[in-house]
Amino acid sequence: MNISESHKKELLVAKSLLENPGLAVKMTNLIGTPIEKGLALLPDNWNKNIAKMTEKSLIKASEAAIFTMKDIPGEESSNLWHKLGVAVSGGVGGFFGLAAIAVELPISTSIILRSIADIARSEGELITTLETKMACLEVFALGGESDLDDGSESGYFAVRAALAKSVSEATEFMVKKGMTDEAAPILVKLITKIAEKFGIQVTQKAAAQAVPAVGAAGGAIINTLFIDHFQDMARGHFMVRKLERIYGYDTVRDAYNSLPKKGNK
């Protein structure tokens, strides 16, 4: 099935969002200092703690962020309100420095996940379904291009393919068992894989906040950029999924891969 010209244009917009220059470049442009300098200022044990911190934040967010929302497919997303919430938590984190990130990250992650679900709903998703909830969590693994990223799984469909088995296992298990304690290890397995990618973005955020003189105002701005990045990822992701519901996964993937890599947002 051929994709219509109007849907090709929509897919190009999605690709320009998903294959963007990446959070590190945006952070560097914002603070005027290469992220690598900020990375050098992070504590020696940062890399050891980041995995646990991001996993804990994602688990906490997944338990609360989506389940209080109602299914109103097509309702416009409230991006600004979510940005304001994350900016406040970022301001607190910026004021107290890196020591506060373990407290601030679960809060901002929950707000971001709720914003992702809001965007999913605006693109016609039923957010009470397990499939959509898993797709919302996937967004945290979609980091865009980055020199600090691994490179082997930087492409949008490559990341989805890498997560596909874990997403399928978690969804299938929870359909049968529900959100029980028995299902927790299956969900944690998926979140661990997502946290590997999300941890890169969190490290870039922390590196930007570690730059001297960033402070509370800078922390709020950095967090706003952080959520803006994942809102872009969510918008692109759920635009693609909307087209997949019309044309099928393979057709959309092939059309996506045939489009120019850079587009105008």
C-alpha cells in the first residue's frame, strides 16, 4: 500500500523530530559550554549510580503517571503545563545542585511520562491499553542522534526493534496476569533496557547542571529543554504509530527509511 502525499509530509515531520541533533547538542547551545566539560565535573561514581537512579525513576513514574488519565483520543495535549511542572522541579534541583537529582529526577520523569501519554492521546491512542502504556515508556529510549550515544541503535526503528521482544513479553504477561507483583520482574526487565538509553539523556542533563553558575534559573531552563526533547520524541513516535494503524508497520518503516534524514520541524 502506498502512503499518500499528505501522510508522507506528516512522516517527514515525524522523522525530523525523531532524528534530531540530540539533547547534548541542545544543552551545549543553551549553556554555551560543551557537554564534555560538564561530564568531567560529575562525581567519579556517577556512572555506577545512574542506572539505578534512572530505573527507579522510570518504575516510579510508570506506577502513577498514566493511570490517573482518562481516554479521550484526539484531545489536544497540554504541553505547556507539563513544561511548567518540570521547570519548577528543575529549579529546585538547580538550586541544590547534583545532590538533589536523586529526588528531582523521579518527579520530573513522572511529569514527562504524563506529558508523553497526553501526546499519545492527542494522536488517537487509547492510553488505558497496555500497548499504549508500553509505547509511552519506549519514548524514553528515543534519544535522537548524539555523539555520546552508542551509535549502533541510534535510529528510531532500530531502537524499537531492540526493545520489541521485551515490550511484547511485558505486554503479553500483563494481559494475562494484570499489574500484579508477579508481573513486576517482567516490567523491570523492559525498564532496565529503556533505562540504558534514558540514562544517557539524564547524564547529559546532569552534565549541563554541573556547569558552574547554572543555578536555580539554569536548572529550570535545562529541565524545560529536557521535557521539550521528550515531547518531540513522543510527538514523532505517536505520529508514526498513527500512520502504522492505517498502513501497517512494514509500509511505514520502509517509507520512513526512504525519506531524507533531515527535515524541518
